[in-house]
Amino acid sequence: MKKKRFYIRTGILLVLLAALGYTLYSAVFQDKEQVAEGDQAPNFSLEDVGGNRLKLDDLKGKGIFLNFWGTWCEPCKKEFPYMANQYKKFKNQGVEIVAVNVGESNLAVRNFMKDYGVNFPVVLDKDRQVLEAYDVTPLPTTFLINSEGKIVKVVTGTMTERMIHDYMNMIKPEGSS
């Protein structure tokens, strides 16, 4: 009986070690494709706090300021008023802001939007699939996407209002005033 138990335990241990080994191997050695400047921006479809669906591809022809953020993120709190100010100036020039909230509740996001006077689209990435598709670390991270849907710049960390203005100018479609 003891011998049988020993073999069962040894078998279970070997299976667990094999699973652990495979997990470590795949995390370290498999190439993860990273979204980078010059790439086509991966399309996604997410809901906003009101339940309306926004698809990135529906914004083709516009410059897109794609910002990943969280309500708990201090640099995000600093950037949002700057983004709102610049959105007022650039929304009629073919530039759209899409702020992707990562993994938070509608209530938390809605309260944040009210507190910070958010005047641009905010969508909810509750299961973090878009965050993973864009391979985002850390928050905030912003992807500047031109009117053809190509990523022209990736910005991580806090931006000043001047930086946001310059970046929106960079992605403004040609011929927009």
C-alpha cells in the first residue's frame, strides 16, 4: 500500500513539475509580438460606460490619440485635464481621443470622468484583452495613430499639456485646419 501511494505521489509531482517547466519555458522563450511604431494599429471593439460600442476601425481617416489608463494612476489623473483641453482644440481638426480604461467598473470610471471633466470617448477593457494585444506596460501609455491606422509613436509615462498638443498636431490628418 505504501509503495502504491509513493508511486501515485511521485507521478503527481512529476506532472506538476512538467506543467511548471512548460509554463516557465513559454513565458521566457516564446516570442511575443509587440506592437511598435510603424505597425498597423490592432483593431478592437469595446463598450463605453453608456454601453455604446466603439470600434477603432470606425475612426480610420482621423488621427487617434489612444490612451491606456486607470483611475488609480496618479500620472493619468494629471494628464486627463490636459487631454480634455487639447481635445477641445483638435476634435474639429480630425483628431480623436480614445481613452481605454483597464479592468475597472463602470461606476469607478463614470465617477472619474465626472470629477475630471472628461469630454472624449472612454471605453472599458474589463478583461484586459486590448491591453494585452497592444502589450501595454506601464500606465499611462499612449499610441499615436495616423489617419491610415499606422502607429507613429508610442509614449509611456506622464505627458505635459504641451506634449499632448504637439502629439495631436503630429497625428492631425493633412488638410485639416
